[in-house]
Amino acid sequence: MKMIPGDRHLKIGGLIFPNMDQCDFTGPFEVLSRIPNSTFHTLWRDKSIVRDMRGLQMVPDTSFEEAPQLDVLLVPGGYGQEEVAADEDVLAFIREQARRALYVYSVCTGALVCGAAGLLHGRKATTHWTAMEALPFYGAIPCDERVVIDGNYVSAGGVTSGIDGALILAALLRGEQVARELQLYMAYDPQPPFDSGSPAKASADVLSAVRARAQAITEQRMATARKYARRA
């Protein structure tokens, strides 16, 4: 898809929901909300306060009913993804927006929400490494990459990769120069103190501990994915 002319105003929206992982939203928000000649809408079914999975409070500014047709829809993840993926009102909103959006962008287990909405059939996608095995049940082709682009569907892996994907989206929408300027303004120059940011790099004891911590939600996500596959 070609870069969008700079004089075209872009409407960008990010979904928020109870028990989400706020960084899946706020990381990309730092980039997407700064794209020139654009408006960013924070979306939920109504305008009541939303608490993320650690208790952070966020307030939507646009209800589903008020939302314009978006050029970009951001779908984050988090433990609350399970409830959202079973909510037909939310899935219908995502499907309707996706029909005419330039891009749908999922971060982390937001990919599973998009899968539940029926957007992943035959598409390459990534998600958090603990949920990768669930993707095929939604008809997706799993790709163990930080950011994956398949047509107008963009997906990013776990949490912090949402910033990377948002910068790629900024480049697709407004060109690399704009994306580089946004990266510099944010001082986004990752130099992590530990090299444990992926299962391939983490030590065996660290990997085992994190897998154990995520076991319950991982099993729940797999059960939900299998149910979807049986219905589909």
C-alpha cells in the first residue's frame, strides 16, 4: 500500500478494555497519536473508566456508537482479551471497522481478539510467545517475528514490540522520514540491561519461571481457541 498523502486527515483509534495490558495500548499510542494530520480516538463500548490488569485507570473518549470510520484500528491484548473475544458487540465493532480501515493493528494477544472476529483466516500473524500455539486455531499462519505485515493486517508480538509496529505503521502512512523523527523525539533507542527478552535468549530457569506464571492463562487461551476452531 502506498503512503497516504499528507493532506489527507487520518482517523486512528485504539481499543481499550478491562484487564488489558496498558502497554499494548500506550506504547503504540506514543507513536500513533503523533502522526501528522491525524486524530486519535480512545475507544470502548461507553465512556466509563477502564482498569488495566494492574489497576491503571484509563478513560475512553469515544464510544463504539460515536466512532467514525477509522483508517487505523489498534487492538491490544492482556488477560482481559478472553472476555473481549467472547463479546459479540466488541467483535462486531472490530469487524465493521476492519471492512474499510487502511490497517488493523494488533499487539500481543490482541491478535487472538482479531482471530475471534474472523480476521486472521489465511493471514500471517504474530502474538505474545505464550499464545503463539493458539493462532492456527483461528486460521492464522504463525510467524515468530517481532512485527508481521500481511496485506492491511499488522501484528506485533509481546507488549514492547507494539512500539516497533507503530513506527512501521507511521512509515507506511506518512513515510520513513516521519517515522524516524517520531522515533528520535521519543528517544526510542532500546538498550535493555538484560538479554532475556525472548524465549530463545532467556536462560532455562527464567523461561521455566515465566511459563509457570503464565500457565493458567495460556491453557485458558488454548481452550478458547479450540472452541473457536470447532465452531468455525
